[in-house]
Amino acid sequence: MESRTLVHPGIIADESPSTRDPTPVRWALIGIALAFFAVFLLLPLLTVFAEALRKGWGAYLAALTNPDALAAIQLTLLVAAIAVPLNLVFGVTASWAIARFDFVGKRVLITLIDLPFSVSPVISGLIYVLLFGAQGWFGPWLQEHDVRIIFAVPGIVLATIFVTFPFVARELIPLMEAQGWEEEEAAVVLGASGWQVFWHTTLPGIKWGLLYGVILCNARAMGEFGAVSVVSGHIRGLTNTMPLHVEILYNEYNYAAAFAVASLLALLAIVTLGIKELVERRVHRHSSPGSRENES
Amino acid sequence: MSIAIRHLSKRFGAFQALDDVSIDIGSGELVALLGPSGCGKTTLLRIIAGLEYADRGEVLLDGDDASHRHVRERQVGFVFQHYALFRHMSVFDNVAFGLRVRSRKLRPTEAQIRERVVRLLKLVQLDWLADRHPSQLSGGQRQRIALARALAVEPKVLLLDEPFGALDAKVRKELRRWLRQLHDEIHVTSVFVTHDQEEALEVADRVVLINSGRVEQVGTPESVYETPATPFVANFLGSVNLFHGRIEGGQLHVGEHVIGLDSGDREPGGGAVAFVRPHDFDLVPGWPAGSGLPAKIERVVSIGPTAQLELSRGDGEAGEPIEVHLDRQTLGRLGVREGDRVLLRPRRIRLFQTDALAA
């Protein structure tokens, strides 16, 4: 997923003239990087806000307070509020099991955790349609008992959970494996119960990594389009999340409204990146070399 | 609390970590489990603590079978090799942890906890570090905090895994002496694991030598050093020279040379391995006829009161150089130098019959 390169401060300052690239090359590289960033990242972001505000603040606010838009915002928040805590619990449990125990099927579990990343979101949605849809495996049974999953909120929640499942676990597994088991063992020998061990030794060690995973998980949960699109049925005011609402408005040539709702998602992304940056700094400070073993 | 280990065996896959181990440790004793890395000593320690389970055998604490008692209820203190201090807690909170996690009924008041933690920090002479975090401490300080934390719950048994392994030589020596003093003060039954024979011999009341999951010898430091029971022990404790030969007519034949034996060493004939410590040789200049092994001095390192000589076999047999320690005066009196020929006469030999070994 994302690459987290830890750039050492001072790496440029320490470079000797013999290993430094010639100035023109340096400027060319920086120039290309900045131009690329401007055209492909900054410009679209600005476009979103520019388009959203093209008809003025009144139209912008009207687009956001439209009942359908409000329903979409509400649904998106609801889905995230269910999917993120569940994935938090699943993620911690799965990474605990993988990092701490050896068991049959461990490799398979590690591979399966990555499945949502490797499979197209559309397929993820289709899996649930095949399982719970009218013609699906459990379809008849569900219809008999009057339970609606596909084209209803439960389906959206399920698809979102599936798609966002790896974020927390992927963040925690390497962290917990690197931290080892000794502190927990020390706590057990000192008489701590299982819950006390988790609360006092495991959690403090993983909290920043955990928060980082939750932030990414949340961003994806709110922004997921493909899988949700398949299971939602696009019923206005009922099963439209924000990304789906944006698409519908756009298809209706209602650009200003589409971009207004999109601007909310963009804002969410910016805030997420901001928090992520802060958390990342904490994570690196806590796992920086020397904080664990620095006797010489 | 006394510890009795009865017929303990443990496998990790195809690896036999412990093989029918039985040891008795008396109340208040300080015992070292000594052996090369991978010999199973740490596994044994972890089984005593309850962090690992044996495949067979049992651990009796004060005569009661503890095999099925949970770690929490065994009342052991464990000091981990890398200390395993809680990184995010201050030194004070680390030491207080074992008291604070107790159930409400058994938990001392916060004032009592404070008092006990301060007392323990004074005991390990680090009360001025109470507010620091583990990352701000040196290795030796962390080690002592880990010890204070283990002692806070008033364990009946103290278990230490390579307690000085990660420290530099000087600190290690200091802490060793300090641990011995501490034990004499608090007298809690203690078992520590080490691969460093010097450490084991200096600190422990008794030493348990372990090799490949088996107990080779148990005894006081003097007895295991002076009268090793097996070739492994002879080889492992201190530096030693090894000669293969045969016993015939009350003499040891090494190649074509003959070394006279004390009556005590005269075992009936057959193949034998002889161990001679570097300081148990007499040197005779030249290669006169008679009992002894001809050798050539290759190197003399004469620093401090003892001179260390490295010799090669005079009969051209390849192999490890022979190590001999002499005091400087003796070396001066003999007047031998590098390149000289000498006859080596062992004063003390530890003999093991190889036929018996094979059996």
C-alpha cells in the first residue's frame, strides 16, 4: 500500500560534494516533481473547490443542505461509524493472533487479509450480491424472513467492511512482530490478567500505529465507490453514500452540486492527510532507533 | 522456596531442548544454569517460571506440583535477558506495576505501594531515577530496575535469564558482585542462566552444567572446576589442553611419547582423553628422554604476573596449539624463549576413557 520512507534529517547536508548531483540535474528533478504534483494533484483539488463555488456560496450551501445530500452524508457517516469500529476490533484481534501465535493456516490468514487490496472493489460488491442477492445463495432464505441486505444499508456496511478490512491489520502486524512478546510476558509474570496485559503493555505500544490504521480505514470507508456502488442500488435518500451521490448529480449535469458534495470528500481527504502526517511523526518518533535498545 | 525438577523433557519440533532433566534446588540457594547457547538452559528457566510447558516431567515448588499452576500464581520473579521494561512507563511505574495490577482485595494502598517502590529503588541504588523512562537509562541501570520490578511482588523464586549478557565487561563484573551481595541480603531462592563460566563460578552457590538438553554435572564451583565429571565439563570450564592417547602399564601414551600418571589416574588400559589446564604444566628445557611431551615454544605473551605460552607439538602432530601459563619468575628461571624446545610434564591430568565414552 503506501510507502513510508523515513527520510533522515541531514542526509542532504551530510552529503559530500562528490556524491551530490550537479545543480542543473537537481533543479530539473525538483522541477519535474513539482510540475507533476501541480498538474495531477493540486490542480484537480483546486478544480473541485472552484467548480463547487462557481455559482456562489448560496448554491453551494443549497447543494449540501438538499435532503438527498444530507441523507447521503448521514448514510456515509453511519457506514463509517459501523465499519471502522468493527475493523478496529477485527484488525487488533487478527494481528494479535498472527504476531503472537503459531497456528495452522497462519500463512493463509495473512494472505486473505490482503485479499480486499488485490481484488477489484467491483468484485467485492458482486460477492455480496451473489451471496445475499435475490438470486444469491442466501437470497431465498433472506426473502422468506424479510431481511434486506442487498440494495439496503446492511449490504453497504458489509461491502465497506470488506474493502477496508486490511488497513488496521496491515498496520499492526509488522509493528507487533517487531515489538516482540517480552513486555507482555513480563506483565504476566508480574501477575497481570489478560486484559491488563493488553491495556497496559500492548496497547500503549501500538496506539499510534493503530490510530494511523484507523484513519486510513476511515478515509477509505467514507470514500469507497466501487463495492458500494454494486450493492447499493442507488436509491436516492436511502442507499446513496456521498461518492454515489456525487456520481448521480454529475450524470444529471448538475455540476455545481456534484462538486459541492465532492468538495466535502476532498476536505475529508485533506483533514485525513493532516492527521495522518501528525500521527506518522509520532509513530516515527516512538519507533526511532535508540528508543528501545541503546546501550553501548 | 525449594524447587525440584523431575524428569523434564521438552521438544521443539525435531529439536530436543531438554532431555530427562532432574535438579534439586534448595531454599535460599543461588544456582547457575551454565551451558553453551542452545543447550536448553533458557527453556528450563522458562518452564520453571511457567512461561513454557514441558512435554514430560514436573516442577515442584516447595514440594507441590506446579506444572498446572498459571504463571501468575507461581510467585516467581523473572528478569528477562533484554530486561523487557515497559517502555512507556516511568521507572517508578515499572516497579509498581506488579502491585497495581493486583485485585482490589490484595492490592496495597497507593501510599504502601509508594513506600515499597522507593525502598526497592534504594535497594538497587537507583532511587534518583524514579521519574525517568527506560530509554533514558544505561544497560546496567535497566538491569537493576528489572530486578527491582521482579522483587516488588515479593517472589518466592527469582529467575534471571542471562542477567549480564547484554552489558559491557566492566559493568558486568560490577553487577555480578552486586547481585551476589543482594542475594546474601534478601536470600530469595535464585536461579540464573548464563553461558559465561566465569560468571557462574564467581556468583553461584552451585552450578548446573547443561549440554544438549542434559545435565552433565551439578556441584559447587570448586568441585565442578577441580573434578569435572565429564569431558564436556572439563572442556567447557576454563581453558584446557586436550590429548588423545592410550593408557598402558600405568602410563599415558600420546603418540610415541609417554606421560607418567599418578596412582589415582591409573585406570585399566584402553583409549583415553587427557585434559590438562594451562597452569598445570612443568617445563623442562630441551628434549631430554623420559616422561613428558616434547614441544616447541611458538609465542610468549608476558603481560602481568602470568606469562602465556603457546606451543606446538614436537612430534609434528597437527592440532590446536598447546597453552601453558607460568608465572613470570618461573619463566625467567627457565630462560626459555620463542623457538626453544621444551618437554611438557603435566602436574595434574584429568583422564576420561574413550571406550567408556563410546558406551
